[in-house]
Amino acid sequence: MSISEPLDDPWADSGPSDRLPPSRQRREGGRGRDEQHDRGRENGAWESEGTSFERVPPQDLDAEQSVLGGMLLSKDAIADVVEVLKGHDFYRPAHEIIYGAILDLYAKGEPADPITIAAELTRRGEITKVGGAPYLHALVQTVPTAANAEYYAEIVHERAVLRRLVEAGTRITQMGYAADGDVDEIVNSAQAEIYAVTEQRTTEDYLPLGDIMEGALDEIEAIGSRSGEMTGVPTGFTDLDQLTNGLHPGQMIIIAARPAMGKSTLALDFARACSIKHNMPSVIFSLEMGRNEIAMRLLSAEARVALHHMRSGTMTDEDWTRLARRMPDVSAAPLYIDDSPNLSMMEIRAKCRRLKQRADLKLVIIDYLQLMQSGGKRSESRQQEVSDMSRNLKLLAKELELPVIALSQLNRGPEQRTDKKPMVSDLRESGSIEQDADMVILLHREDAYEKESPRAGEADIIVGKHRNGPTATITVAFQGHYSRFVDMAQT
């Protein structure tokens, strides 16, 4: 039986299609389905209110049948298809059931053919839902070979993405007509809907613990196989990387200190380690420094040319030589800088989504939190506004699956203590920053308070909160003339 020949369809409409009303006739692009099986129709995704016709959602049932037929023919086809398709990518519910049964047997190392799948579905009480054992045998007969299963899987996946796009468009249209809430919030929600489609996500992201445990064990095994190799985004500081194993997707990291301690310098060190040394894309949203000043600081730190030489025009020949030597690597780094004034949370999220799609963004740095604008409806207080932005940054980290670093000011608490050392409770304007953060890094330099301090040139990176590990104080060297911090071993 060729692919173009239809199978005996257990959901076929009764009677020839030319005898049905126009709204129930099959249309080009795939065969029709009984209304109880039409996904999305119940929420109005496929039917326009007040019209007498329905649109068939994007789908290709022949491709779905060919995928399943190939999987039932060859376990190699199963391995190829599973990399492309998820169960919810199938348009016909019965095909999703069959696909799930195939994967279950494959995961157990058992053969997956029409006979074993029929037995498995019978055991589950679902054999009648898929049209019985004859339908499984008919699936195999639709394909002469399993070699093209991955190609058909791509077609099925593309149709699924188009269906999700239609659903997202419907929800966006409903948002616009409802006009419920602040316009900026509606636009942000619309962008999130489209981003979710491009990331091939669904709204049903809940999973049973058994499925989650399998993924967690795989991650543990993968970490062990790397023999201690770092799994997160490197910070460039040996002891800090050993403590944290790098900065991980979904984490919100706060770097906090009193003014002039070097928060921006430390954040730039993290960006240099990420993008210049390891070629991982990062972005800096600077609400305090301009892009030229950031570029000069990066060059100073990388080339070891004194920043005041650059600013005063007193560069020596050796300075120019060092600068020329490092310029190609710095220029080629996938590091993006945005110094737009008055950036709102909505604008930052939109820009990060674009960079994630275009450049596979790995790290976001915001300098600094208290200078951001909420961009939404006016909050009752500045504390509430900062609290909302903190929560949104955490959600951004989870949505884009990358670490987000936000710089924050501390209140005057450290200056009222004898040792001047900061504490997590000194975070300014909102206790929710501490609550939302996965890691809080406090920066302290004794010589900022005492010029004659015996620890001149040293700085403490205090990991005051670490949700996934221990806290510690790490001593590094501060080379202010080069606008950088370095490991003590490099001094």
C-alpha cells in the first residue's frame, strides 16, 4: 500500500465528504476529524465566532502514519524520530498513544512491532482507542522502508509548530480585544507567547516525578563523566568556580556592594570570562556606564594597559603594542552591550529573547537593578517596584534557561559596623531580592575604608547566599589601574 492511499480510518466521517455541509468537508492539507478529536477547537482556535465554516488545523496525517510505520519497522528509526518529535506533536490523539507505547517498550529494551504494541495497548485498555490491532498492521504497510522516518518526523513537527502558532495568535488576538491590563504588560505577554512557540514549548510543562528522576540521573551521570569539568558559565575565578561549578541556567545572581567597591568591574570580569575567554555569548545592559567606557575597561583589563593612560592620552608604545595584541580577540568576542537609558523590564526581556534566538545567549548582566524602570503600571512604592523587577529577572532566567546577574546597591549598614563587612541583609530597598536570588555575592575591600590597610589591593568576594551549595569568602586581588579583579595566584 502506498503512502498516498488512505488507511481504514477508525475516525472516518460517515458518508462521502461531498454529502456533508461545507463546514465538515475535508480540505487540502490533511483529512478531517471528528469534532471530539479536534485539538484547539474547544477554545476557539480553529472556528471563527459568528461564521458558518471551520478551518482545519495544520497537520499531515499521512506523514504521521509514515512516522509510526517506520518506527514499527525499525528500532533505528525510533532512535532517529525521538530526537525530533514529542508525543504532543501528533495531531491525531490515537497516534500520540501509539507513539507513547513505542517509546515505552523501546526504553525497556523490548521490541516494538505491531504485535508487541497491540499487546501493550491491550494491557493498558487503550487498544480500541487506536482502532485495534488491524490499524497497527496497516501502519507498517504504509511504508516500504523505515529509512525516511526522520524526514516524515520533521514534517509532523513543522505542522505541530504551525498549530501552536495559530493557538498563540488566537490568544494574542483575545488579549488585544480584551484590553485587560497595562498595554506594556499585554505586549510582553504577546511576545512571550510567540517566544514559547519558537522554543517549541507547550503550556503543559508538568511532568510526573518518575520522568523527572530519569532526567536528573542522566545529568548526574553526565557530570560524573566530565571528571570534575565545570558545567556552568565560568566566572574566571578559580576558587569561585570550584565553589559554584560555574553559573547555571535559571539562576539569578546578585552582586551587591557599597558604591565604588567595584561591582561593575567584577561583573565585567564575569563577562570577559564568558565571552572573550570561552566564546560564550553574553549581554550587558548598562544603565550607569556608556558603551565606550565599558569597551575601554574591557581593553584595559585584557591588554593590561592602565585605564588612566587611555583616558589621559598618555599611552606609551608598549601600551599600544599590548592593545594591538589583544584587540582581535576582544573584537571577535560574542559580547553585546546595550547602554540605552531608562530601560524597562519589558524591553530587557524582549531584547534577551531575540539574542537567545539569534545567538544562543548564555549570560545576562544588568548594571544595576535600582536604575531599572518597571515599565508597567505604577507601583505603590519603590520597594514594591524593585521587588517586582527582582521577581521578573528570576522568571527571565528560568524562561530563557540562562544565568542572570543583577548588580545591586547595599544600604549603609556596613558603614555602621566596626569591620565594615557587608551582609545579605544589607541589600537595599527590598528583602525580596534576597528571596529571589539563587546566589548573593557581596564585594568588600578594606582599603576602600582604610588607605593604610595591611590588605591593600585585596578584595573579598563573599558568597553570602548559595542555594545549591556552601557559602564562603574568597580573597582575590584588586587591580584598579587595569579595571579588574584577578586570582591571588596571578599577582
